[in-house]
Amino acid sequence: PETKPSLPTPPPGPEPEEETYDYGYYVDRADEQYFAGHHDKALRFYSRALQVDNAKVYPWVGQIFALLAMDQVKEADLWAGRAIEMFPDDPTLLSLRALVYARKGMLNRAIGASDYAMSRGSSPVAWVARGEILLQAKNKNAPFCFDKAVEEAGRDDYRTPMHIGMVYYRHRKYTSALSYFRRACAAETENAHLWYRLGRCYQHLSFVDQAVEAFNRTLEIDPDYREAEKGLREVKRTNLLTRLARRLFRRG
């Protein structure tokens, strides 16, 4: 009988539960942690899902995304390789392997791998990965890929525009990131991490009032969100210093 490749060692995360849950529980918890910005905890739950059933693509994809979000490119490469051994024609996994190449600075190889992946099919994740690769390559077709990702995901989906927002944010294109985070917030109004990212975009773009509003909304949803508290203090301090500088300039 065909043997399945062994799973990589699970990364550190939350303490193991006393009870064993089913695949759906672990995937739901993983997604909850990932889209809340807790990527280390998400890794643990995606790994648990794979321990229950490693014949499904989704938790493999989640692991790779979470590792890339933490800039653990070497580990993401390992997981992508193992996943593709099991699912050699899956366009999403092939696209994430191409994205790993891009993160390693191997752009020509990344574009070629992305071309091959898209020849096998498409998915929102595949389009997002291709968009990031082309963005890094300064290719003008990157926005088209992101549009295709949103189109395939559907109007009510917030996760795909959130992913795209994070791509633009990582590349310091805050105006584009802002657009996608706003779209994601419109689809999912109770995600504190989304509002925090929205606030950071406004902060980078010097939209003080909007940044304050976004950080306050973050803290309404999650009063313990320390990074939002920090962002709020930074924005208020910057605004105060700006007003003081203007007064001094006028007096001078």
C-alpha cells in the first residue's frame, strides 16, 4: 500500500487540550486564530487538524500561510514541499510554493512556478499568491490578479481582501492596503485585527482622525488589544507634536 509522507514537527503553540476534538473543530480554531493575527497559535491548530486528517488540502494551506505571515520562509518551504508530495497538482499549493520562491528572492523561478500552478487551475489563494509575486517583480498585472482573487472568493468574503491588504501592507503600499482593509471591514465588522490594520494604514498615511477612530473600534471589540492601545498613543502624541510645531511656526 502507498505510504503517506510523515508530517513535519508541529511548531510550538498553545498547550495541548486534555480532550481530542475532530477535524472541523481544529480548523475552525486555526482560522479563528489566524485571522485574529495570532499566527503562532494558528500553526498549532492547523497541525492538529492535519494529525486528525492529513488528506485534506486546507490545513496544509493554512500552515504555509501562517508561517509566511511570521516570515518563517524556510519552514514554509518545508511544509509546501511535503504538501505537494501529497497533492502534486493542486494549484493553491503550487502557487504557495511559488510564493515561497519569491520570498526567498528567486523571482524568475517564482514566476515560472506560478505560471505552472495557474495552468493546473485557480483559486482565490492562487491569485493572491500570484499577485504578490508580480507585485514584488514590479509587474503592472499584480492588481489584476488581486481583482480575480476577490471575484472568485465572492462579494461577502472578508478573508481574501484581508490577505491582499496584508500583501500591500508588507510592501508598504498603504493606500492600496487601506482600500482592501476597508473592504474586509465592511464584510466583517467584528474583527479587531482588521480594524487594527486599518488604523495602522491611516497612521502611515497621516489620517489622524481616521486612525484614532479605527484604533478605538479595535479596542471596543477587544479591550485587551495592546498594540491598538500603543497605536492610539502614538497617533495622539504625533498629533499633539504636529499642533505644537504649527503654533511655533506661526509665531516665528
